[in-house]
Amino acid sequence: MIALVRGQIVEKFPGSVVVDVGGVGYEVQVAAGDYERATLDDEARFYTHHHVREQAEELFGFSTLAAKRLFELLITVQGVGPKAALAILSLDEADTVRSAIASVDTAFVARASGVGKKTAERVVVDLRDKVGAASYVPTRDATTGATINFAGDEALDALMALGFTLADATTALRDVPTDKSTAERVRLALKQK
């Protein structure tokens, strides 16, 4: 399976980019936010989900491991395929989507293209306990008292790479000061477990 693609962005199509990796171009389907940030001729790295169907093979790419893990949770829900999961992730940053699911915001999820009210309700019911606490509920840094937002957090990605679920990684980092280095934050989070 292809887990990561890193190379130069050589083409952009609606909803996807082509990444040149050592002379081989991989077309990667991306969420709206990643598509907007992608710039031709820039170096890019996408964590990928390689989806194999009878008729096609597709790569779905994400700028963070947290977004990839959320995508993989979304496609476990009955009636949510990769395209619908990508549409849900295109609503906003992955952490905002995760927070909407955790706080049972079905209206937010139902705004995704191709996702109806019943599917949104199923997503929320199936995943609310698996995605961790909503990050926009006042969560404070233990040292500074600042509000914590885990979006794009390298420590969160590192914990998930070590095998933590999204919910467990979020919980482990909740009381870890955000002013520390990524390595120190991971070390402190591991101590708490």
C-alpha cells in the first residue's frame, strides 16, 4: 500500500493534484483545504489512503496524519465511501470536522456534498466516541491556560504514528503544555499513559 507521497506538485485538477515522485506522477485526491494550499512546482507531502476497487485504484491524500485517520474512520461508517468522506473533510480543517462529530453537530456534517441528513446522523452516532473530545470546547493548556487547538499538531501526528487512536492521542495531549518541543510533548504524553 502507498502510505506517503512526497514530491513536486506538477498539475492541479479540480479536487486532485499530481505529485511527481522521482519521475512518476501520482494523482492524489485531496480535500478542499489541501487543494487550496497546493501550489504548482512546490514540494508537498501527503499521507495517503490507497483505495482499491474492482474498477479503479485511487489515492486520497492528507497533509496531516490526523486528517488521514479521520478519513479512515469516516469510511468505516455504512453509506460513507471515500468520496463522501473527502467531501466531509472538505468542509473545514480536520480538527473542526472532528470537533463537529464529537459535539454531535449533524447539520455541519450534512453540509458536505452528497451527504444527507440520515448519513450525517449515522456518522455522528458511529464516530462521536471514537474521535475524542471536541477541541473547541474550552480545553486549556495546563501551564499557560491558553486554549488548545490540535489542528496540524505534530505531536498528535507522532502519537498516532505510534499506534494511538485519534481519541487517545487527543486525550494524552490535553494536559501537556503546548510551549514545549514536539519531542518533549510526545514524551510527556507517553508518560501519562
